[in-house]
Amino acid sequence: MSQHIGQDGVPLRHDGTPFPADSSQWTDAEKEYLETYYFGTREHVESDGQTVAAVDVPEIDGSAIA
Amino acid sequence: MSWEHVINAAQLAWKVIEDGKPSAEISTNTCNAVPDVSDWHSLTDAQGPTWVGRKLKWENYLGIDVVDLHFRVHWEYGARYRGGGAYIPNCWITVIKCDVAWGFDVSLNMHVHNPTNAGDERAPKARLPITVSGSVSSPLTSQTLNWDYILFGDGDHESLH
């Protein structure tokens, strides 16, 4: 099983070679390792917004409509 | 057709992030909430834009940030028709950051719902509901993303999630 990550962020197998992109080439033990440690994630979510003072909503001048 | 009816005279939906990268569609697609009149292009006094958004980060159990995402929905507000009302002449989304590590995929889409009038007949205030949704997935995991926002013509907004 992999215990290393390559410099480009690709997880490495026990023999130091990168995992292939095709998941069908992963062994069951490798899948379990990847699912637990590499693909298992903690999510951090932060709101990002600007608050502006609400503008007035004046009436439309209906007499100006042709 | 009348100014108290608010319509979206632009796009209804577009891709924001596709295959883990910002979509080209975000540079050309917009939506709006404008009066249902033929001369809505004559809106004046637009202000802003202001924005609402999310910063999202997924860290795996090896301590690696595998997804780092930041998007903002911008809108201009306070636009007048014949001197009154508060409409939204432009709304768009930008991707400020989208870093996706090996094995992960991110997709994100913008959906625009029917705008309505949150004001009254003489002083219409545009109300524009939008949804930003998608997923973060890998060959072994998948997580749905969904945020609903309501943007108002006076510059206010509500985040429903």
C-alpha cells in the first residue's frame, strides 16, 4: 500500500510508482487505503459576501410612459 | 408587458466548472431581472456590483488540500426604469480559485429561476432566485454541492444554505 505522495500530489504505491489513473488497476487493499486516506476528506466552507446598504425603491413615473 | 412584471431577459443556466476547470461559458453568460418592457435596456442608475459567494476547501486525511474552490455571484442593483423601481440589469458568476488534485473532479452549474417582483406595482423590486450546484467526486467518493441564493434589486440578498 502507498504511504507516500509524489511531488506532483499523485499518491504513490508501496513500490514508489504513481497510482494509475484507471481505478480498475487498483487492488482491493489499495482502494481501501485510497478511500480512507486520500479520497477521504474533511470539508471547510466559508461564506464570502459583501453587504451593501439597501437602496431606496422609488415609484415609477407612470405619466412618463408613452 | 408592464414594468411591474420582472423577467430574466438573458440566460437560464450555464456551466461554471467543468472537468475541474472554470468553464468558458462563465465569460459570456449572464442573467438579469428587468421590467417586462421593450425598452428595458434604458434602465438607469445601476449600482454595484455587489457579490455573494463561497470558499470551499476539502482536505484529505493525509493533510493535503485536494480541492480548493472559491466562486462569487455578482450582481448590479438599484437600476431604475423611468426613474423608479430597483432592478438587476446584470448578474454573473466568477471562479476566483479552482485547484483540484489528482483523482478528484469538480463540476458546478449556475441555474437561474424565474424572477419576481418583491415590491409593489408602482415601486417594483426585482427578486432573482439562483442555484449554484454540482459535485465533488472521485472514483471512490461523491459529494453533492448545492447553494440557493435570492438576490434583490435593492442590493440585499438571502443565502438559503
